[in-house]
Amino acid sequence: MNGLADLVKALGPARLGAMGAVAAILVGVFAFIMLRVTAPQMTPLYTDLTFEDSSAIISQLDSLAVPYQIQNDGATVLVPEADVFRTRMRLAEQGLPLGGSVGYEIFDKADTLGSTSFVQNINRTRALEGELVRTIRSIGRIKSARVHLVLPERRLFQRDSQPPSASIVLSVRGDLEPGQIRAIQHLVATAVEGLQPNFVSIVDETGRLLASGAGDEGEGFLASSLQERTQSMEARLRNQIEEILNSVVGVGRSRVRVALELDHTRVSETQETFDPEGQVVRSTQSREENSSTQGRQGAVTAGNQVPGGNQQTGDAGDRDLSNQSEEIVNYEISKSVKTEVVEAGGIRRLSVAVLVDGVYAPDANGDMVYTPRTEDELARIQTLVQSAVGFDDRRGDKVDVVNLRFAQAPNTMLGDEQAGLFDFTRADLMRFVELGVLFLIALLLTLFAVRPLVKRILAKEEEAAPVLLGADGQPLEPALLADHSAGSGEEEGDGTPRIEWLEEAQAQGAVQVATIAKVGALIDDYPKEAVGIIRSWMNEAA
């Protein structure tokens, strides 16, 4: 302990302060680094949460003793990466998150037994709206949604009924395509009994009407569907052509544009054809008729009464007999009825424009030299394109293949693509910033704390004539000090004692002074025992 105290005294308050400051800084830096390294990696548990869901989730996380962080004004909740799946399963047991709406879990409550039919119908509508909201929010560009359903009540003995309708308010990221709007309409319509897609009204968060839902959008639906069909067919044909050209002229060395004209006319035709050769007896009717006429016989006349007179036989009264037969045969002539409906959307005309680049080859100096493509090569490319798109000359289709030099050479485009490899994400940039801050702190700590402390400890201080204590605790004379140093043979080149020897001698003198002081204190405390000890020493000497 005395040596430690002497070392502290030898260092001085300035050195001790510097060492303490450096030690504190080092402890703080290393503690920060250890905490930063050992801190759990936080991962989003849920994003785009409503305030109701955030409050319920945070309450459950507190009860589960799971550390969490909140970002984006409560819309994002982060938890340690190792606890993400376990926490999601635990929250799923509680039915969280709800998505800002109530679904069919409203019927899980036990107090629904005594509810009236009106309350049950309201709960059913709320549950259906909530489930539709959750389904619509699963679409990529939809941030949030609100659904309102109008379900007319069915009444007995009511001839006319009002169809159901729906209103949807969407909060979207960007703009929705017409196909996505119709998809939402059909999604809601098929989930509600009796609801038609054209009775679904959609509005975005800015108040812009996306679908009116007035029920009279048949022509509008047809026009928009034909437009989408045109765009999809043009994109499909363009991809087919580019896939072939990339194998021939190289990737990025061609440009393709397709113009498709569709027939918007819808034709319905019915044909009825009779075949006279195909006769089949359908029914037969036969009728036979017999008739007879009988006259008078033995009539009394004047001729019969006179002898030798003319006697009449009465031929006018003879019976007439007649027979008549009739047969009617009905034949069924075969016929065919053909109904043909040609829907709108057939290809009326197709135009394809293909632009290809030439050939680049290095010359003797290594420079890229442009060479246009030959007519034979362009003709073969045109033949491939015609086969790929289903070229029909009777429709007036047209395919043009033109060879022109592109503004950018292949090497320039390749260099741009390679430059994209050095693009960093936001997470990479944040990591680089964090490493840079740690490196800057370490550099400043080395320059302004560690380096001055090391110089101060290793530097030789200018000392005055040292004061050494003798065995009796009194300071030694300079002459005796010089003789002692000369006799020891430990001198520097300039005749001054070494600093190490002086410090060691000073430490020994301090130890001797402390020992003498302790002996004096013992004599003061125990004078009788001290006198007895001295007498015993004197008797031994005698």
C-alpha cells in the first residue's frame, strides 16, 4: 500500500486527471460499442397500423414482456428479430391486428344469445364490411379502405325489390389502373348476395371518383375492357418480338412498337336451313267412304193394268252404289338453326415497327466501328417478326423493319449497367455512416486523449536537486550524495545521478521514515515495555 501511495504521489494530480479522463472515455466508448453490438436487431412486427391496432398491440407486448420500438407515429411496431414469429402467433391468438375494422369475430361473443334480429342484422353487416376491408387492404397499392354496404330488407308480398349497393373509400399509394378498379368492384360484388359490379361506387382519399356505381356503365365497361385488351395484346406481341430479336441482334439493340386495331362491333347472326332431301313421315291419316241409292219396286201404273199394254219395270228406282277412299300423309322436312355471336375485340388491323441497330466490330486500333446490316438480314428478321405476330395480308397487316444507328454504342450502355453495381441501399448507407462515426470517435480519442497521456507519462521531467533521506530520517548532504553516487558507479555521461536510482533511494528513505515514526508511536503508547526492551539490549551488549 505504501508503494502504491508513493506511485500515486510520483505521478502527480495532472497525470492522474488525464488518466482518469482517458479511462472514462475509453469505458464509455467500449460500453457504447458493446451495447450497439449486443443490442438485438429490431425488425418490423407490423406496418401501416391504425391507432387502435397500435394501442392494442403495445398493450399485449407489455403484458408479454417483449421489448419494442414505435416508428412512423405509431404506424410501425418493431420487436427483436428472434421474437417476430412467436410474437405474431401470440397476437394472432388475441385476434390482432384487426385492420381497423371488426370482422366475423364479432359473433364470438357469448352475449349474442339475447340479441334481437335487428342487432344481429347490424352485426352481420358490420362483420361483412370489416372482412371486405381486410381483403381490399391486402392489395399492394391499397393503404386503407372503408366499405359501406346498403342491403335492402326483404319483405313478404313485395313484388319489386331494390338491388343492394356498396360504397368504397380507398387510400392508395399512387394511382390505380382501370383493371384494378374493376377488380375491386367484382371482388365486392361476388362477396355480397345480389350485388352487381356496376352498383359499387369507389372514391379515393382525394375525393376523386373512380367508379360511379350508377348501374349504367355497361358501355363504359366494354370500352375500358377493350382498351385494356388492346394494351395487353400489344405488350404480349412486343415481348414476343423482342425475345426473338434479343437472340439475333443482342439485348438492348432493338426497339419494337406494336399498334393493334380491334373491332368494337358485336355481331349476332341466326341462320335457319331446310333440307328437302331429308323427309320424315310425321303422321298418316286414312279415310274410306261407301254410299248406295235404292229406288221403288212394283209400282201401280196404267200400263200395268191394261192387258197387252206397256209394262214399266221402274228402272229409275234402282239402287246406286259408290265407294271413296282418302289418305293424308304429313312429312317433316329437316332443318338446322345456327346462331353465331361474334364478340367485339377481334383484330381488325396490325402494324409492327421494328428498329434494329447495326453491327459493331473493333478495328486495328481497338475502336468500335459501325457497320449497317444487309438487306438479306433485314428480310429474314422481317420474316421472323411476321411469323411471331401472326401476319395476315388480307387484313392489311404491315410489318416494317428498319436499320438505323443508335445514339449509344454497346460499350457505353454496358458501362452504365456496370456502374449500377455500385449502387447502395439505404441500409448500406446507414451502416457506412455508423462505421464512420465510430471510426471518427476512435480517431479523436487517440489524438486528443491517448496520445497526450502517453507523451506525458513517457516524457522526462526536469527535477531539482533531489532530497534523499538517510537512515535516521534526516536529509543527506549534497556532498555525501555525490560521493554515494560516485561510489555506486551509476552516472550518466554528464555526472548526474540516474532518475531511476534517485526515485528508488527516495522511496527507501520514505519507508525508513515511516518505520521510525511507527516505532516512536509504539514507544509513546507503551513506555514501560519500551524501557524494558532497551535495558535487555544493553545487558546483552554488556
